[in-house]
Amino acid sequence: MIWRPIKNRLQTELFKRGHCVGCTKSLSTAHRIPHSTKPNIEIVTCDCRRIYLYNKQLNEYRRATEKDL
Ligand SMILES: [Zn+2]
């Protein structure tokens, strides 16, 4: 898959700027709720229904997996 590395780089770049990798919307305006067990984590839901975890301590986003929620 020749596209894979390029896509990953693009996603990393979007993450760093706090944007959704799906619709490129800013995650700062997305709906966020505190994580039930991890005080440093917020669950961020984008308008396009992709779900991310925001680490307040590290100031960084990542995609949420099912076991994160
Ligand atoms: Zn989105």
C-alpha cells in the first residue's frame, strides 16, 4: 500500500494541530466530556462522529479505541 505512509504523515500533522483526521475540523470546538476513570483524559467527539482522547497533561490527541471508552 503505497498511500499508507503518506496518509499516516498527514494524520499526524492534523493531530498535532488539533484537527480531526476525518473532516479536518478543529477539535477545540468539538464536544468533550471528562473520562470516567482517567482525570487527565477528555473524550472528544467530532461532528463526523469520530472519537478522540485528549490528554490534558501532554496536550495531545489520539484516536480512541473501543477499550478506551
Ligand atoms: Zn471530524
